[in-house]
Amino acid sequence: MPKWPQHLEGVGWSLAMATKCRGGVGKLRSGLPGTRAKMKTPAPGRACGIVLVLLSLATLQTLRAQKNDIDIYSLTVDSKVSSRFAHTVVTSRVVNKASTLQEITFQMELPKKAFITNFSMIIDGVTYPGNIKEKAAAQEQYSAAVARGESAGLVKATGRKTEQFQVSVSVAPAAKVTFKLVYEELLVRHLGAYELLLKVQPQQLVKHLQMDIYIFEPQGISFLETESTFMTNELAEALITSQNKTKAHVRFKPTLSQQQKSPEQQQDTVLDGNFIVRYDVDRTVSGGSIQIENGYFVHYFAPEHLATIPKNVIFVIDKSGSMRGRKIQQTREALIKILGDLGPRDQFNLISFSGEAAQWKPQLVPASAENVNEAKSYATGIQAQGGTNINDAILMAVQLLERANREELLPAGSVTLIILLTDGDPTAGETNPSRIQKNVQEAIDGQHSLFCLGFGFDVSYSFLEKLALDNGGLARRIYEDSDSALQLQDFYQEVANPLMTSVAFEYPSNAVEAVTQDAFRLFFKGSELVVAGKLRDQNPDVLSAKVRGQLHMENVTFVTESRVAEQEEAFQSPRYIFHSFMERLWAYLTIQQLLEQTVSTLDAEKQALEARALNLSLSYSFVTPLTSMVITKPEGQEQSQVAEKPVENENRHRNVHSGHTLFRYHSMGDRASRITGGSSADPVFSKRRGWRGQAGVFDKLYSFPTRLGPPGPLHPPHLPYPSHRTTWGPTLPDVMSQTTTAAPHPAPIQPPSVILPLPGQSVDRLCVDLKRSQGPTNLLSDPGQGIEVTGHYETEKAHFSWIEVTFKKPQLQVRASPEHVVVTRNRRSSAYKWKKTLYSVMPGLKMTMDKAGLLLLSSPDRVTIGLLSWDGPGEGLRLLLRDTDRFSSHVSGTLGQFYQDVLWEPLAAADDSKRTLKVQGHDHSATRELKLDYQEGPPGTEISCWSVEL
């Protein structure tokens, strides 16, 4: 049985091709990982442009084209994750098989937090490198190109998690090009896990396609899980994972036949989607882990088993007119869920605002069941209208907290949080952003933490970011999409469980220098505090550290130490370690923190911080918001290709829709090369994997001179059904061959509420119709299996409005509704749209979804639970069961009872279509009826089934 990958985040690569015909001079673009070719045609007639694009590090996709002219014969990704710091190398090798000059394009998407460190092209043995310069110097070169009339124009766009990079070059017939891109990032712990994302979308068969991920965590790897939107059982054979206590290796190397979509579509690839690996590390020392390599150290701190500190939280909700419709509906939905997650020791209040602010209660109230239910009713009635008075709303929240503090109503040792949600700039009351920021900072005075959520792109993100960072919090963007409510809930889970306050790291001053941020206002459950620094020349034999902070009712000091020689020896494996990675980790973290500090500092100090960040960016060859990469090209081609990174707010008016990556045809006349930037949002994994809506001053984009043309079509993936799906296969029966000669207008045969397979009984299946509305119902509960299934069946519509499956090991909950499937693990929720392929493997459970809308939850020793989005007669949500012989003797529930002591009475003598079914001493009348079997997909198959009504 194949093993599964362990750790990937922020790696994505894909290949794509596109064709477009236009009159005049034609350009043949062969989009590969970073290359494109153009061709002049002798006749002024039609010419078809072909683009083949390889996106590395988050996505590679484009349109279709002639696949024989440009051949990607090798595509590799090598990622080394050393103590959370990921160093990824993407290499694509391409050959121009055409008889004419062609323009080849290398395109890729990067995680927003990643810094490009190197890019090069090798053309016929000659290397053309990318040089990183101060942005101003690179801009001069770029502007000169514009003045010469060369194609130019920076395109800046950001998505939820990734940013685009693209470069093009002209290639002679039979010439080969190698593109190589290197980038680095520090993986951030989010709700108890690190995550590496890879998007695989070649849209072309690649002879040598290989991905290797090496993970080394000296603390030990506590769990690994994988998730994919393209994997099949056959393709899974190409995925191998090996792991010991501290190391893991994931290799994905599919053959050409494994890449094929089907025998009928031998030239099309099945590789099209996301691949994710999540993992966490062991934490046995409460003082954290100090790791040392080549004269630098990093200290990871995330103690386990600390009690949650009670919190006083005020939710400040924008209900202005611009929130009308879907936004306010999703906000209400999220707020109701969040209120239900408040702890019994918490206090809270609600403030809603438009042109004026109004508080729900005159003071903070305990999160009792009665108060929470009343608050939910209030939230349900919030209506959107009016202007946006952010200033008064936040000041009202501060006044509530200050009054409670004066009146000694705040529990000792508790923390105070203000969470603001708004979708627009201030339009009522005080509207000057600078004065609002000043008013709020003076009012809070370091006593409370303010978190700002910007809903959509009509709000100034830089305004919210400064507002939050000035006051001990952070800002997030909430993307307008079907999962916006889950994004809000996901953010709340990040801050729902404060464990420590006023955390300070202390090291011997004679032992270390150049230490990164070492004081933090709050530490939350599921996150991690990271401090890095440099050892002084006289290295100590042992590096010790103290971490001081406040728990709920006491001060605490953690002490830890690390032996330098032992740590240096641990990082010697070249396969898993890249040289001087910890020094680069230190530089990366220092730059990120310096850039963050510039948001909330005055001009003079800001310039000093930017100068430090710039020097480090140039010294370590990082493309940051302060630097740009200039791509050198062969003689005679454009020399003005500049890669830059914008901040989040620069594209505030751009609509980003999840599920779409911007791929466009580029028209350049005779100019052969360009670099463009763009971005994509990830519809399937928008909430999982690190804070998906996270954005800020660190966000960057690689953008280059270009002219954009009309977008081409995207081709969604098509995957074969899992080979194990026999009973629930994808084949559609011939409806005409099954029609019967009944009445002229027979009533359509309907599916039952549930079909239960009954292995080992005299009747092999039972159709159950739920006729009485019972509200939420316990359908199945089996302590032996660690499974519980609940649901709400709507008798009027004859389908489930929701079904929820809960597993004890792993602790996981799957809630299916007609709209989507939400999977929650470790307080982290992920939404998946129906009929989007999914293949997720975690310890003790496999979760798959096919394009027919069948979600299967299975493991070798458990009952398989199926959830189906059924489009046939009686359309709606359906439940399926398989391997029911694995139920334990303790199974119970409305459906579970049929797997206990069941006795079928003999057929009635007068009517062989009726018989009695005895279940745990109760008689049920069973009738032989025609039913529609929904298990094989629409339109279903007519079956004769013994049916009971409940």
C-alpha cells in the first residue's frame, strides 16, 4: 500500500497550454515552466498563438495548444524543510521541437510569505541569471525600457495565498532551455499544524516529473497527513513516504501512463489540482527548543498543556449599507457560531455600527448559555444600512472595557480583546484615517489588543493593518466567497484560547547578538513564538534561555538550554539540510519583522528600519518589497524585466474570486519576452493550511512588463473514479432500457431516505424511509468504532438538510450540507465544494471525493461512511454505508439499531410482499417495493427492496 507525503507548504507547479488565433503576425507561445516562443509567419494571414505555462510553487496552469512543438521533458521540485524553514528549487527543462523560433514562458505562483532568492535560465549552455537590486535601481532600468517603447507595465495582483511569477524568452529551433527558481519561507504554525501546499497542474504529460520533499525536525515529527485534489488510487502508487522520528521524505514520481487521464485520452494528464502536507512536531520541553547551526540559533516556543486564560471580548460589527446581502448573512452565520464557542469563563459584548454605533448590552456579560442564546438572537436580527463610523464604534468598545476595569468587573488575570469587522473605509463621524488611528491608540493605551478583519477589497487594508499593529493585534483580509463565514470562524479560533501574556525571552548578553523580536504581548493555543539570533564569536558550550510570562493567575518562568556541539552535529545531513539555513532563517525573520515595524512607526524611524531591511535583503539575495529582481536575457531580446512585490493594499479594488487563476494571452508585436505578475485564490483550501486570509505588508508579487489580452478558457480536471468503488460506481445506467410498460403517467420512483446493506442476514439490504420529522437525529453511534453520525432529515423535501460524521481517532468532524462539506480538525475548518475531487490521508482515516459528488470516509478496520450530493429524483444529500460487518455490538441509533439483533419473520402466507422485521424486541412492518438506488449516481437504478418506515 503506498505511503503518503508528509510536508509541503507553499510549493505549487503546473504546466499549461493555450491557443489563440489572430490575424497578422503570429506568435507561437509555448508556455512552460518559464519559457515561451514566438514565430513570424511569412503570410499576413491567420496565425495561432500557443502558450504553455509552468507555474511552480503554487500553481501552473493555462490553456491548451499544440503539444508537439514545445516539450517539457523534465520538471522537478526539490524542497528541503529544515526546522520549519523551507528551501525550494523548481527546475524545468524544455526543448523547442518546432522548425521556427518560439517564445517560451515560465510561469509560477509563490506563497505570499516566500522570498525568491534566485532565478536563472540556461539556453544552449549559457546561463542568464536574475540579479537582485534595490527597487529604485531596478526601476530606472525598467523606466528606460518604457521610454524605448518596449513592452512594459507592472501587473500587481494578490490572491489568498499565492502570487505569480512569469518570464519569457525566445528560443531557436531544437534549442533547449532550463529554468531554475529558488525561494525560501518560514512555515508558520497555524492551529496546531505547519502546512506546505503544492499545486500540480501540468496539463501535459511530462517524461520526467518528480517531486522530493525532505523534512528534518530535531524535535521529532508528531504527525503527518496529506491532502490532494487530483490523486487517484492508481496515481497514489507513485507517491511514497518514508519517515522516522525526526526525518521524512516524500517522493512523487508518476510514470507517463500514470499521468494519463484515461486510455481514451492518452495525451491528457490527470494531474490537475492541489497537494498539501500538514505536520506538527513533538514538544516535550516546556521552555521550547533551541536549535543551533553554523553560528546562528533559533528558539521555538509553544508549550503544551497550559490552561486557557479567560478573555473579555467585544465584537465590533459593521452593518453599513455596503454589507447588505451575502456579506451580512455570512457575518451573522459566523458570529452565531463564534458565540457558541465562547468559554464558560469568558465575558463578551456586541457593538454594531453604521453611521452610529450601538451596543447590545450596557456592559460585558458572562458567556452563560442564556446570554449566548440571547446574543445569537440579536446577531440574527442585524440588518445592513447606513454609513461607516469606525471611530465611534471602536472607542465605544474601549469605553466598555475601561468602565468594566474601573468597576473591577474584569476577572483577575483575564485578557481583553476587541475584534473589528468592516468592509469599507470610514464615511461617517471621524473619517480621517490618521486621526482615527491616533484616537484609537490613545484610548487603548496598550491595555487591550485590537484585531481588524477587512471584508473584501473595498476597505483600505493598510489602514486596518496599522490600526491593529499599533494596538497589539493583527489584521486579516476576509475574502468574499462561499466560505467567508468559515474564514471568520477560523480567525476567531486563532485568538480564542490565549495561554500566556507578556511573554519575554532572555539570553545571556555575552553569548548572543542580533536577536529578533523577543517580547510578545500574547501567546495563543496552536501557534508558536519564534526567536532567532547570532552566537557571539566566543561560542558558549551551552546556550541557555529563560522565557518569562503570565499565566491566568501566576507568573511563570521556563528555563531551557541547548548544547552547541550536539546541535551543530545534528544538522549535518546534506540530503535534508541546505548549507547555512539557520543564518538565512534569521535574516528572513528579521526582514519580516522590520517590515512589520515600519507600518506603525514615524517617518524617521521608518527610514532606518527600511534601510536595515534593505541591506539584509541585498546581502542575502531576497526579493522583498524593498528589492526587485532584474532578469538578464540573450542579446537582442528585451533586457528590462523586473520582478517586484506589492503590499496587500495596492490592489484593493481588484476583485479576486476563488477558483480562478489569471491567465491571459500577451500581445507584444516583435518583442520576444516579458515578465508579468498576477495571482490566484484557492477555492478548495482557503481556510486550512496557515491563516488563509492572512495578508499584509510582507505580501509581495513578482511582476514584470507586459500587455494583457483576453483570457482564455480554463479546463477543469477530470479524474477517474477510485478503483475500489464497485458498488457505488460512476457508470450511468441506460434509463431507456429500464423503462417499463406501466400506466401512461406513472408516478416517478423515488429513492428511500437511506439504503442499508445488511451483510450476513437473510435480506442483503433494507430501504428505510424516515416519515416523521424528528429534528436533529442520532443516526449511528458506535463507541467501538469511534464513529457517530447525526443528521436532520426534512420529510417535506425527502432529503437530509445536513449530515455530520464525528470520529474519535483522529479527532475529526465532517459536516455535509447541500452547499459544501466542512471538515474540522484541531479547531481548523476547511470547506470543500461538492464534485471537486479530493484525496486526503491522515493517520487512521482516508477521505476521498469524486466528480460525481461522492465523499467517502474510510479506514482498513472501520465502517465506510459515504455522503453523496445526489442530483437525481428527490435530489439532495444522501447517506451511504459500506463494510457494515465491521460495526461493533454496541452500535445504536435510528439506523444503527438494524445492525443489532435483527430477526426476519417468514413471508406472510396471504401476501408475499409483506413481512415483519423484529429489531431489539420491536416489530417493524416491511413491504417489498420498487425504489430508486442512488448509490451508483444519477439517474439511479430501479431495485426491489424491503422497505420500512420510521
